[in-house]
Amino acid sequence: MTGTRFEFATAGRIMAGAGRVAELPEVLAGLGSRVLVCTGANPARHAGLLATLGLPTAVLEVAAEPTVELARAGVAAAREHGADVVVAIGGGSVIDAGKAVAMLLGNGGDPLDYLEVIGSGRAINQPAVPCVAVPTTAGTGAEVTANAVLASPEHRLKASLRSPLMVPRVALVDPQLTVSCPPPVTAASGLDALTQCLEPLVSPRASPLTDGLASEGLRRAAAGLRAAYANGEDLAARADMATCALLGGMALANAKLGAVHGLAGVIGGIADVPHGIACATLLAPVIDANVHALRSGPAGHPALDRYARAARLLTGEPAASVQDGLAWIRQTLTLLAVPGLAAFGIRPQHADEIAAKALTSSSMQGNPVALSHGDLKAILERAL
Ligand SMILES: [Zn+2]
């Protein structure tokens, strides 16, 4: 994992900084003439911004995590409007919906033709129509990743559409847009961003480039997460978290994730748990299980050093151990009032099904050590 032979793909343009959302009309002027705007449940929130675009727009409301059905509806609305560019203004769900619609407009067909795991796995080989991603939460990093997660209620599963051609053409990251995030959303999205830096750092697919991104992302999370939760108006903390999310997205797109995301993806398919909360509850139990498994194997696995590096970055203590890092994470979960999975209806009897499905998820490929079905069940029981 420390080799010099690696690949790193990034296709989009990244524009970051407070106030830069005002540049959206100029960005769009070069990309298309009729716009499909994807927003959250309250499009009126962005009415002022949309009025400045000066282009005919249709709006797709993404009120919850997107489904296969919503992606189909988005494509139909875009075709009816004659949209040639997609703007997604919102959290990870909204951006994923925008990316899915943009890909389907470029490639034709149905989401199930392309979805991993539950679909036919057809290759995505045509460019998506241009998509401009404008995140209003600091979490998923969807503005720079190559996949979009769709839920299929009929399969009780979430799966990804994935292709380098799905990286948004422009990521317009303005931390001022996250200032109005309520504390529970700041907690959930911020803990997702933190996890998305940690998992690539310990992944067998890590490279010098993803190491740099993930390490800086953890440093930003340490500086900004608790502060942004305590005071949403703290723009420096908001900027740290927006940067953390961006760095995590670039790191995960190139180094994969791990068991936290393998399990969280499955949990999200069977219960209405915010993705970041699922990650947060699983984080410490997964680190514990991974470190235990790594220490039981051949001596000196490089992921052990990486967990210690993460602990140093999170605590700011040059001598911090993995245990100190775990203590910092647990303390943060308490400060941010993160509930356990039981609060969302997950029960011990669900552990078997969740563990079995998680074993085959694509995120598991980035876990530093193979975990058994029994290991995953034990992790889940600790996250309740
Ligand atoms: Zn995530």
C-alpha cells in the first residue's frame, strides 16, 4: 500500500471557497442551455439562486435518499424539459440523484441496466450530460466521486451506479451553504466525511495521493467537526468540514472504503437510518475488530501504523495510540449526541442478514483485513 505504482482518476473541476456559489451562472453558461435542477424537499430555499441562472429550468425534488423510481422520474422530467445540463444543489442524496439522471440521459436505458449487485451491470460507456454539484452539507463528497447510490425498496438494498464518467463536471463547494445545517445533520454528515477519510487511509488500495488527501481530511475533521456542531455559524469550522468531505470523496473514489461502509450500505437498505449515523455507530467497533484481526495475523501489517497515524491526526497528540484514537471517536459521538442503531429499529435478529449482505458489498474490498460473518455480526451488536 505504500508502493509507487498506482492510479488516480479525477475528471471534474473543483471550485471551492466561501461565496463562490455566486459563480454558478458563469459556470453554467459554458455547459448547457436548459437546466434540470435537483434540490431537496424545499426548492424555495434556493429560489434566489435559481432566479440568477437566466436559463429555462425544471426542478426535481429529492425529498429522501434517491430510489431507482426517483431516477426514472428525473430522467422523464429532464427529457420533457429538453435539459442538456443538470445542477444538483443539496446533500449527498440530491447530488447522487443528479449524477444518476445525468448518466442515464447520456447513456439511455434504465437504472437497473447499470446498477451493481442488483442490476444487470451493463457498462456505462457514454459521457453523462454535464452535471454541476453544489453541496449544501459537508459529508458524502458526492461532488467528486464516481458513483451514485440508489435504493431499491423491492430488493431491500442500496447499490451504486459507478463509472469515472459519472464524476460531476464541476464541484462548486461553498461552505457558506452549510451554515444553516441543523446540528444533527452536521453531526451525521461530518462523521460520514471523517469515516470517508479514515477508511481510504487504511485501505489496501491506498496510494501516496490518497494518503495525502485522507490525512489532510482527518486533520480538518479534528479541527472542524466538534466546532461546527457546537456553533453552526463558525465559518472556519464549516470550511474545514467542507474540505474534509471533498478530500474524503477524492480519497474513497481512488482507494475504496471498508467494513464501516460495507455494513452501513446494507443497513440503509433495510432501515431508515441516516447514512452518516450508521457510519458513526459502526466506526469504533469496526476499528476495534480490524485492529484485533490485524494483530492476530503476521506481524507488522502496515494498516496498524495507519490506524496509529489516524489517531495522531484526530487527537492532535504526537504520541497517540490506536486506543487514544478510539477514545477520541467515542467522546465525539457522545458530544454530538449520536444515537445507537437500536433507535432506528435495528435489532439483534437483523444482524445475520446484514452481515451476510455486507460480505458481498463492493466497499468490503477496501477493508484492510478479511472479516468473517461472525465478526460482522459482533460489530453490529456493538453498534446497537
Ligand atoms: Zn459514507
